[in-house]
Amino acid sequence: MEKKHIKIVVAIGLLVLVIIFLAVNNAGEKFARLGTVGANIATNLAHASHGDPRPLEEMTVEHIKETTGSTNKVDTKELPKAFVPLKEHLHPPFGMGACNVCHAPKRSKPAAIVTRTVAQLCYKCHEPVEEIDARMAALDCNKCHSPHHADREKLVREKVTEEECPVGEFQ
């Protein structure tokens, strides 16, 4: 047998072994889910305006759907297990599967946000009634609010006991 044919036979044999391994370990389903998530992220990235300042009036469900290609409801089969089951209150971009509204995935940091701080990101859509001062700009909204979903209104985390937001009221 020629050397070229031996390489082809070995490659086919390795491919068959990988397929058998994936079938035995039920990894095919995981890879399929990963492929679907990757395709959705690619679609969202192609239609995204990463990091661009958006006026508050544009941040509606309709705007998110138009600019990201996302659906009205995220498919729970596509979410990491940490997000399932979905809780009662969903942050609209999360609920629509529009992760790219807040996240700018990078290979080194897949969940990186599009701004330098969490507060800057939140204030793109949620405008405080008062002018943002240095104290408010330094706050991490995620300490009290879940950026994805929660069982309490206003996405307040279960362990939060404060009655009022330190930033104050929002428009």
C-alpha cells in the first residue's frame, strides 16, 4: 500500500474512533447544543452594535430583536446549566437570548461585558433620575441585582436585604 493511502486509512480510522467515543459518552448532544449556541452568538454578533452608545428610547424589545436577530424567548436548551430552570423575572436581553447587548465575547474572557464597568453598562439603558456622580459610577449593580434572571422583582438577588437602591430612582 502506498504511503498516501496509509495516511488516509489512518485518518478514517481515527475519525471512526472519535465518532464511537462521542456516541458512547453522549457527547454528541453536548456538541450539538454548543454548535447551536455558537451559531446564535455568531448571528447576534453579525447584527450587533457592540459598545456603541444607544439612546434609552431605542432599548426596547423590538430594537433588541431587530439589531441582534434574537427571538422573543430564549431556548432553555441552549443555556448553560447554571441558568436553568429560568426564574420568574428575566432581564429582557437575557430572556431573548440577546447576550451581545451586554457581552462582547472574547476567547480569553467569554463573558466580558461591552463597557469598562458594570455600572457603565447598566446606565446605558437604566438611567438614574439624579445625575451620575463618582460614587454611583463606582457601584457594581450586580451585587444587588442579577443581570440575567431572579425570583424577585427588579431582578433583586435573594440575599439582598436593603430596601432602597443606593443609586436612587430610575427613569
